[in-house]
Amino acid sequence: MKETEKNKKQVPLRLSPSLYAELMRWAEEDFRSLNGQIEFLLTDAVRKRKGKKGAGEGDETPN
């Protein structure tokens, strides 16, 4: 594990009750905590997004 990943950042997150319930059900199906499920989904989304970027494109988003 990278040194930067050992000290995880805390991020307050507001979810609608329906989204919370769906994520909670999904987490239980995958035997994860809700926090673990959200982190898994975000990590997967970032990995997929990086894979779609063409050669020569940077990681910065336009202003």
C-alpha cells in the first residue's frame, strides 16, 4: 500500500435516503461496509475514466 493511501482523507457526504438505501443493499450483497462500497465504486469509476483518456491527455480537468 502506498504511503499516501495509509492516511485516507475524510469527506462529508450527503445522500438522498433512496440512494443511501440502494448503496446499503449493494454493500450488504458484496459483504462490504457502506464506506467500503462507496470507496470501491469511486475507485472503479476513476480507473475506468483514466482508461478512456486518449494518449497525450492530462489528468487535469478544464476550468
